Amino acid sequence: MPMRHGAAVNLHRLRCFLAVVDTGTVTAAARRLLIAQPALSRQVHALEKEVGLQLFSRHHNTLRLTPAGVEFARMARRLLVQSEDLASAADALAAGTVRRLTIAATPASLSAFVAPFVATLGPTDPLLLTRPESHFALYDALRAGADAIVSPAPGEAGFARQPLGAVPLQAHVAARHPWAEAGRTRVGLAELLAEPLVLPSSSAVSRRVLDEAVARCGLAYGPVEECDDGRTAQAIAASGKGVAVVTDGPRYGAHPVPVLAEVDDPASVLGVPLHVAWEQHHYAAEVIATLAGRLATFLHRSAPWSRTAAFRHAGQQ
């Protein structure tokens, strides 16, 4: 029987349902929720009756989501996030403060500057939690409950935005590489392309920035290996097996050199533009805007590459 219009969905039953989805079995879900297996089964059956949908198909001892169940699970997750956000907002309004915010960002952004920024916050600032996401999924994370995102992707209409500047692309080389021994502080694109490169795949925004610059300058790549993990790419560079082009700060003793389209033009530094975005009518919009401004200042002053002239030019683009 289809659910009546306006009927309330039991949030506890949604949590039970999603526990089964996430663990794969009623037994495992019952252990996670610390309830008896028969009680959990009753909650799932009651939810199916409540919404008028068959959410699982049963094959022997296994449960599989039906097509309706797949879509319902997506909506259930969103509803639970919204209910938690509502509780957080009510607590913040009652206390007159914002206690906790969640920021979604790419793993590279989290490790390079978001987590270091969190370490600078004081006791009166909100607790900032982070959520790693691919740059493709950031605005979806914002719609699904993240309070703010740090995104290298183009902005989307309907959201408030705060530019952070551009994080420069840096060529990381081994300590014994001639660029490191000479203390190079910049390298031109043409010179870079003469080296064996370790680059992120075309799914990365930084790779797209580099590809567009190569095409714009009428150049072409030489040998290229692809690696989407910045740490591994830098480790390869540190071992002397290539030049890694990433936006991360240096690791493993690698020497970072900002990449310029024209080596004699500091303003031509290649960088990935970043911004913070949030819902315009978010209950903590003013707090998020203030934190975004502080993050921009931190990024320019304290990030590992912020002391280079190339970064200062990138931040002005």
C-alpha cells in the first residue's frame, strides 16, 4: 500500500535500512546497531510497508537492493543528513554559536592546506571536520549535507562563493636533479616537457590546466607516466625516475619548482584556481564566509609554496 501523502517517515527505520545496505546483511547490520536481528528485520519490513515499496529482493540468505531500493537509499541518506543538519542548526541557534562545520575538499587540498588551517583555529572557532571527495563530487557533497566545499572546479549557480586564489603547479625533482642542485625557483613549460613526467590523469583539474597550457603554447608532451596519488608521484620523483607535476607541498626530499608558461614571465605561472562555496541561506553563512576569508589569508601566507614569487603571482590571477 503506497505511503499516504504527508505521512511521516520513521528516521530510526531509515537508519536500520541503511545499516543493512551498508553492511550487506541483517546480521552484520544488527551487530553494528547493537540490536537483535529479529527486531532489525521487523524495522526493515515495517519501512517497506510504510513507504509502499519493495526495497530488497531476497535470494537465499542474501539481500539485494531493488531498483526502487537503490533510489530510496540515496534519498534516505540525504534525509538523514538534513535531519542531522537541522539538529545542529537548532543547537547552534539555541547556544548563539556554531559548534561544528563539515568541509568537503579533494584529498590534495585537504593535505596541502585545509588540515594545516584547521590546526590554527582557536577554542572559540567551530570544530571543522573534513570529508575527502573527488572534484567531480564536491557540489554533490554540498547538496548532500557538507556545510562548505573547497573546489577547483568551476562554480555553480545558486551558491555563495569566496575565491581563494590559485595554487601553483610545481615540478618536483630529486635532490640530485640539476634543477635542485642549481636552486631553480621556476621552470618554463618547454623545458619541463623535455623531461620524463609523472602527471595526474585527465580527471584531475591540475592536469587539465597543464594540458590547456601545452596546447595554447603549441607544445607537445614527451614521455608521460600517470599517477593520481600525489604522494606516490612525489616519491617517484624523489627516487629520480621522473619529474612529478602536482600542487602538493614537497615530500621525501623532493625539490619543488613552480611551472611557468614562459620562464621569463613570472605572471605566467600555471595554477589551479580554488574557491570556497556554501549554500546562500545556510544558517552559519556568516561564519563560513569569515572562515573562508581566513583560509584565503592562510593559503597565501602559510602554505608550503606561499613564499615563492610564482605563488604570489598565481594568487593574483
